[in-house]
Amino acid sequence: MDQGDANGNRRVTRFRLPSGLEIIGLPTPNSYGGEWDLGPTWNYLILTEHPILVDTGRYGTTTDLVDMINLAGLSEKEVTRIVISHGHEDHDGGVAKMAEITGAPVLAHRVYDRLCRFYPDLAPEGSRKDFPAGCWHCHMPKSFSDTHCLDYQREGAALAVEAITEDGYVIENDVTLYHIPGHSPDSLAVKLGSEAMLVGDTVLPQITPWPTSENMFEMTGRVLAPDYSRADEIYGLKTYLKSLQKLSHLNGRSEMAVFPAHRLYYGGQWQVFGLKERINELYSHHIARCSSIMAILGSGPKSAREISKLLFSEAQLKGAGIFMADNEVTSHCELLAATNDVDLDDGPGFATRGTSTFVDFIKGLS
Ligand SMILES: [Zn+2]
Ligand SMILES: [Zn+2]
């Protein structure tokens, strides 16, 4: 197998589970040229009787992906199904090309199937009407979207998708899909019997996955009706934390192998982790972040932007960083409002009630 580089790029790896089932890790390049680095996208080929490819790397990396499949001794023609873990470009960028090359059907959550389309008449004021619904909230500068997104969005909108509506959808034998919204409203986990779980970006080593905020539903709700009528069914930190709880329950008491979509190998080593342990770390992280926000609100009501400026460093707030920071703060304040620790007022934004109910809420999930 290809040994790849220290961050895992091109480190094609064959994993054998106790049952004998094999999974091939296919890490495709994932560089935005920006300051942050998630590491390559780990796509996986599950070698069931009819091999299933989970994720397709970024737009423009299909040649790398096919090369790696070949390097592992398989033909891309052996892929019989493509599953998309969630509709972020580093995971579904290559889906249209891979579907074309392999002839395999594409399985994704029904929310994915809705959000990858264009709805010029349904787009709300202030959104990017010329983008698919999943990108209406995007704050990346036009210089970025013009070079990274246009072809990807056009191909995605034309893609035929087998939309998964059932939670616990069985693809074959022991391969089951679960809806785990939060990082993205369409996130899916792939469970392989009781021995492995592919968790997409919902649980990552070293990185705390970004949660959506419930206010995104104000833009996309009309596209998702009537299947979803409330933001907290598919968006926000509370939804994300509940999906972590769901993963933890699915894991049960077994020692499952966990296959994340980034950083399986990074910094010159394998980043092996236990699902429950990592989920508990993520709960702790969010308790700490909520606590920091509550401390900031101790000096008086503040808007998300005002909180962001006090919570993050100047370097973190540079460029599009400010929008990511605002989203991070908003998603935590939405949770704090749901646990009645914070009031959402019409004025500047958020005001503390002086309680810390959120701590018991999050701890209660574990
Ligand atoms: Zn993602
Ligand atoms: Zn990702």
C-alpha cells in the first residue's frame, strides 16, 4: 500500500475487522489554501459482497480517488453504491464524477437531496439566491465561491440521489445508515454490524466538529417542509449533542472501530480513539464553551458578534473566521436559550439569567 505523507495524504490502507470484513481507507487531498487544515478527506471503500464507497473527496480529486482504489487492487467499476456522509464539499465534491465513472447509484439523506438543488423562487431575502439551498447561509467571499463552488454546485443540482428517509436504513446485511444531524442537517453514520462505525465529520480526533445553528432553518425551512417543521429536528448544537448520544447508544458496550472522515492518520501517527471516550470529551468541550459565554454575559447582554470578539483571538477572527466564530457563539447561545440559562432578546442578542442548567443537560446525555 502507498505510505503517503505525515498527514495521511494518499495513505491508502486496508483494515480488516474481526469478522473478516475489509475496509479500505482512501484519503484524498483537502487543501483550501487557507490557514486551517483538517487533513485529507478519508473516504472509505467497504468490501462487502457489493462494495460500498463512502464519500468521494473534494471536487477535482476524483483522479486521486480512482488511482487509490486501483492501488488497493480494485477497479473503480467494482463500486456498486456510493454513500454520502454529508453535503460538505470535501465529502461530496467528487460525487457526480464518481457516479458517472462507476455507474453506481448515490445514497444520501433526503435532506441532502433537497439542499443540493436550486430554488430561485424560494430563496429568502439576503441569501445567495444563485446558490443551492444548502449554501444560502454561506459567508465565504465571492472570490472563494467563484473558484471553488460553481461547477460543484451545478453538478450537484443535476445529481440523481436515492434519498434515504428511514433512520436505520439497511443497505445490505450488516450495513446500516443512521441519521445523525447537527454538524450538517443531512449527516449519516454507517454502522457495520457491531464492529465498526463510520462517523463522517460528526466525531473527529483532535478537532471539535463545527455545529450548525438553528437559525439556518429560517432560510432552508421552506425547502424542507413538510418533512421538517422545526429547526431543532436537524440543526443546532442541541441536535448535534443528541446525535452524539445516539452514536454512543449505537456503540453500546462493544469496542467498535471508529472511522472518522478526517485525521485518521495525522502528524505522523494513527489517531485511534474510542467512540464513547471521544464523545465524552466533546461534551466537556461544549460545557466549557457554554461556561465561557455565560462568564462573558455576566457583564451584561451582548450580541453574538460582541461575544465572538471577546471569546476568540484576533487571528481566529480574520477573514471568514469571524462568521465561523459568530456561528459557533450563536449555536451555543441557542442551546443556552433552550435550557433557559439565557434570554434571547430583540435588542443586542443574549442576556444571562444567572443559571447553569446547561451543565446538567449536557452531562445527562452521557
Ligand atoms: Zn463537514
Ligand atoms: Zn469534512
